[in-house]
Amino acid sequence: MKKHNCLTIFLFLLSGPFLPVIFLSAQTNKPLPQLGKAPIKEVIAAMTTEEKTKLVVGNGFRMPGITPQGPVIGQTQNKVPGAAGTTFAIPRLGIPSIVVADGPAGLRIDPIRNKDSSKTYYATAFPVATLLASTWDTALVRKAGAAFGSEVHEYGVDILLAPALNIHRNPLGGRNFEYYSEDPLIAGKITAAIVNGIQSNGVGTSIKHFAANNQETNRNTINTIVSERALREIYLKAFEIAVKSSQPWTVMSSYNKINGTYASEEKDLLTTILRKEWGFKGLVMTDWFGGKDPVAQMNAGNDLLMPGTSQQSQRIIDAVKHDSLNVKVLDENVEHILRIILQSPSFKGYKYSDKPDLKRDAEISRTAAEEGMVLLKNNNTALPLKNSKKISVFGNTSYDIIAGGTGSGDVNKAYTVSLIQGLTNDGYTVDADLKTAYTGYLNDQKAKHPKKGFFEEFMNPTPPAPEYDASNELINQKAAETDLAVITIGRNAGEGRDRKVENDFNLSDNEKNLIKNVADAFHAKNKKVVVVLNIGGVIEVASWRNNADAILLAWQPGLEAGNAIANILNGKVNPSGKLATTFPINYSDVPSAKNFPGKEFPEQATTGAFGMKLIPAEVTYGEGIYVGYRYYDKANVTPAYEFGYGSSYTTFSYSNLKLNTSKFTGKITATIDITNTGTVPGKEVVELYISAPGKSMDKPEKELKAFGKTNLLQPGKKQTLSFTIDAGSLASFDTEKTSWIAEPGAYTVKVGSSSKNIKQTAVFNLDKEIVVEKNHKVLTPKNDISGMQF
Ligand code: BGC
């Protein structure tokens, strides 16, 4: 035990069943204040500076083979092996250590402990965030969150390091699968739903990575140069919605700099905006090894430095000693941490079972997966598959499906249902020759690339197996013998690197040839070809889609992948997902293509944690607020599949759009009737966009302001959906006035089934300008970048 300036005395009370320990102060001989019993300020007053500096710095990082003990010996590092970190415990003041673990698609902990596989600790791999957003169903996402959070709780973890909600600025973003959308409204609402679900279990979340962290290239050094308006309207907005409507316990600051300052060292971001403007009540932690200067981080309101090193504690102690850090600041950081610890299961002594209900959660995961898959194309009702019994299944990932992305967004799950398994479970006959050829090939590939550890894989990822080159002879034979072809195209990515244009965004030659050859052979026999996209981020589809009769965007759907896909293919479930991110025709159409991933300054390179080379770099968000559909609309660039698009096995009509008033006086309610006009039951995602007058302000052509999803409507049945539009929905950020302003004039409400397919419109007027909110003048770019905006 460490030496304290208070003498620690153990008193054993003999009366109860337990033997509680009471610590007495050496000075006063009175019991020391205990967290949860004494006022927090008294607990802080009883802490030594050393204890405070240890509490604001995590217990270190344990990485098998690299830092087995961790830079600092963690007191509870063995409580949940595989968790990403813990905080420092101070038993004499009743302060326990709490455990934090990744990640956005399921709890990431070690599934096997001490090589003993008689008891396992697997978690459910839920569908990735891009899929969850494509459900447009906040109730469903909340339910998935509740299941997810129960695993966090039952495995003894206090805070989940998720959800992640950075904006899809560019399709090559390596972590886009962990993020929801190119649009801040849907990203914010889905985040709030999952946070509310997870936290309903009495565990915390960490919404990340705050903020403007939209690429992996040079992620620890990149200086994001971005306008105040784009920050406020696009990159901060989703966080704002999430904070205001779900109060996540924690926020994780991002690695990057914003307009010259590391996010974790930027007080205007972490205190002025997050706490003062938005009312955030929790604690802010760094991303792992994020930022540079621990004292600046403390001053900025970045309360907890993770995973924590002893050097960081020392620098903070020195700063207090030399008066370069006011102890009041440190006390505030400590208080934020203690207030979260007070709510934690560890503090409450929760007896976790290590037995979450994985069976129930797998079902929830499968349902969520089915709801977020997007039917991109379905010519001549190629789907559902009713009459096709014998299927030729092509594509590596049909046999080795990708449940989710890599890195901290990965999940150690007990199993993943492949597509062929899912089809077989549903009674289809999967062609045996193809199965033998593909599994043989994939086994050979695996033997060539033995499985690596997490860190090795992070530093040097195993390349995906090139698409198996099925011979024309085999393809022709199968076109004759079987009823239909299914081809899966797969993609994987993860933290640490961005994707590439060639052989990644664009299909490889093998993949293109496969689709073409299969289509030629099967179409010649009047048989159909269905393409399944098992991807976490956007790919090119326009050049090959004519070869497919149907395309199902299955995303990376979690551990029940094959069952969920099969349920859509066979029509048990009618697809109802819609895109929350645009599929452009060419990569060069992307508004940020010219400014991604920015420029490097290699001559200033330094060495960071684990010997990683750190190259200073900067990226300018020259497209301003024109990200995703805001750009494609304004610039009149036709995408392959637009934002909000998704097809169904049935059809819907939109009628009777009504506003409760035509004059805006603070709030307007819009209602619309949706009727299933087809022959099978289905659900429809309904999107409400607003076009502003755009006279005194530069405005996008339209912006998503509300959305909803119908219940499962039987053919002929109707549902009325209702949406509320408040003043904030009309406002844009006026940089000069540092205010959110709704300009006067005529606003058009556009309700549609996608951002291009607007079905009904209605107009209302705003007579006088409204200043909806005045904000602080902060995070101003150092250079004038207005000229770069669209
Ligand atoms: C990632 C975070 C993650 C953390 C802990 C970092 O590399 O950026 O998202 O939560 O590691 O594993």
C-alpha cells in the first residue's frame, strides 16, 4: 500500500456478517470521507495531489507480447481481461477502479481467460453502425442498445467505449463502418437511441471521437482545418443532439487537431461548447494515447487521460508544484470522474454474472440486421427467391462472411453464420462443387497468412484474400445445373488506415470479371443473378450493376449475418433499410476527393507510442457544409444511389401531407399518410426535408430535418406519421453573428422516400428572422478558407 499523509487504520466491526474496513485520518483520528457517503468536495479535499494525478490518468495499457504488465501496473487490470483500460482505485476513500472496454458493434473483451476454454466470455457482434443507421428506426436501435448494454453490465464493465458517430466525410474513411452517416441529424438521433438503450442498464457510454475525426491517415497528427459553420452544422451537430437527448456518461476526445489545437487540449471544444453550450455533465476522456500535453489537457477539461502513463501523472504533479496547473482545475477534473464512478456498477458493487443472455441478444442482432439491409436493385422481382432451390454461390465472403470491421471496432463473438450456412438453414441447396472450390481456396489463403495478434494486425494488416478466380467452364456448368446465382462482394477495414480507391472503393478485376462472367452465363440460361454487398463502407456500383438482377446491401451485419441475409433473400423479411450515406458514381464525384487525406510534412516526422512514426499533416475541409447529399444536390451531381434510397418488395403511396399552420411561430407539425399499395406487408422509412428561402444565407438545396418508419403495414393498410419542426430545424450557423439564425421567407417541407424521390410538398412562412441561439466565437480557423467552399 502507498504511503499517505493520513495514517491508514483498519477497524473491524464485529457486529455484521461482513467486516467493513474504516479508514481513520491520522490528523484528526476521525473516519476519512468515503465516496458516496461524504460530500464529493470532502472526498476531494482528503485526496493527496499524487492521488488526484493518478485518478486523472488511467492505469495503463496491457498488450499481450508488447506491454504485458502495462506501463503502469493496473490494480484491476485482470478484472475483465481484454478491456481497454481501468481507472486508479483509492480504497481508503472508497473510490473503486472502473473498467472501460470497446466498442461500437459489441463488447470487445478476451473470450478465453488463461487458456481455459471450459468457460468463455464471448459477446454478441451486433450489426455495424452504418447498418444500424440504415434502419432509420430509433426504437429498434434503442432495443439493440439495451441488449448490448446488458452484456457490458454482465461482464463487469462500467463504460462502453462507444458509440462512434463521426460523419462520413469521404467513402475511404477507414472507420466509416463504425460511424453512422454523412448527415448529422440521423447520426445524432441514432446515437441518442443507442446511448439511451445501453445506459438503461446502469452502465455508461463514451460517444467518440470528439470531433472532426474523419480519417485514419496520420490520425495522431492530422490538423483538421475546418470552418466554424461546417463544424457547427456538420461535425459537431450529431454530438450536440446526442448530448442533449441522451446525456452519455462520457465523451472521448479525438486524436486530431482542429484548426491547430489537439481536440483533447482544446478548452473551447471540451468546456465552452460541450459543457457550457450543450450542458454535458459527464467526464471527458482522451482517445488512447491521444494529444501531447497532459497539462493542456487538464486545463481544457479533458478529465481523464487514457490509457494512462506514469509520465503523464508526473507531468501533472510537476505542473501543480510549479503552479502551471491550478489545483482547482485538477479538482474539477477529479470531480467529473468521481461523479461518474459514483454511478458505476463497480462502485455499487454489482455482482455481475459473466453470463449475459447471448441467445436473446443474437436474435436482437439478427432482427436489427434484417431491418438495416438495403435493397438497392430488384429488376423483374428477382427477389424474393421463392422458386429457386439450387443456388450457385460465388464470392469469397459468401463462405467467409464479414460480421464487422477490424481494430477496436471488432468483437470476439462465438460464431458467425456464413451466407451458405444461412441459405442452407433456410432449406436451399447450395452447390457443392462451388463450396468445395471456394473453401479449399480460402483455407489455402488462411494457411499462407496465419492469424496475428491484435497489435501485429493493427501495425501490418493481413491483406484480404484476392477474389477466387472461378473458371468460365465451372461457371457455365453451374449456370446449366442450378436455378440462380448469388455473388457476394466483401470489404473490410478498420482503425489505423483509410481505404484505397483501387481494388477497394473500385472493384478488383477479379471481382468485375466474376460478376460479368456469372451474369453472361446465367442470363444466357434465363436465370437470375443476385449480388450481396458485405461491406462496411461505400463502394463503386455503377459500372457493374447492370449485370445484376438484384443487389442487396447487407453491410457487415453481425454474428447472425447469413441467417439475416437469407431471411431477406427468401422474403421472410421485406427489406426496409435505406441509405444513410450516398453511393456516388465515381470516387472523383466525392466533394472531399481533392482534399482527402490531406498533405504531409515528412521532414517534421517524430516517433510516438510503440515506435510509431508520426508525420505532421493537415487536411482542409474545403467543401464546407457541402458533405454528402448537401453537395450532390447543390452541384447537380447524380449519384449511383442517393442518400435516403432503399427499395422494398412492396410499394407505398404518400398522401395528405398537412401542416397544422402555414405561419411559423415556433413550431409546426406535419402529418402524412403512408399506404402499402403492394401485395406483401412492409415498412417504409419516411424522410422529411426542408428547403429554406436561401436569400440572406447560403443554404443547401434541402436538409433532412425529421424521419420516421411505419409499422409493418399489411397490403392496403395506411399509417399517419407525424413530425415536429422547431425553430432550430430552420436555422443555420451565421459565422459573422456567431448565432443560429432562421431567415424569414417561404420554407418548403418535402416529404419523400429518398432525398431525390420527394412525394409531397407543403409551404409555410416565417415572417421575421429568428435568432435561435447565440454561441461563443470559438474554434476559428487561423487562415481564411472561405474561398475553398463550394
Ligand atoms: C480507438 C478508440 C478506442 C481505443 C481503445 C483507440 O485506438 O481510436 O476508438 O476506443 O483505442 O481501444
